[in-house]
Amino acid sequence: MTRSGANERRQGRRAQRAGAPGADPTPQAGADAAVRASDDTDRAWGDRSDRNDERLKGDVPPHWGKTH
């Protein structure tokens, strides 16, 4: 480190290598840009998209009784 460049920011020392042949040079950046498979949906996993308040009220342990 020299004193002549005291006001300059140090550059990172991480090695930069080229990607593998055939790799996408601009990978997907975020979750909104990701492409989801048709099997990767809530409905495919058995979840419903509607409100589940009634189901939650009905799914109570047997020792609670049906008064809740």
C-alpha cells in the first residue's frame, strides 16, 4: 500500500473468471424475474388460494370440543 493513493478506494481482490461454455452471461437477477415451473405452484402442492378461515375453525383438536 502506498501513501500516494491515500484518497483512492482499494479495489477488490476477488478473482474474476469467465463462465462455463454455454452458460447464460446474464443470469436471472431476482425472484420476480425467475421462471417458475408449472409444478411449482400453490395449487400443485395442494394448497388452496381461497380464504381458509372456516377450515381453521373446523380443524381443532378433539379435546377442544366443537364450541370454539
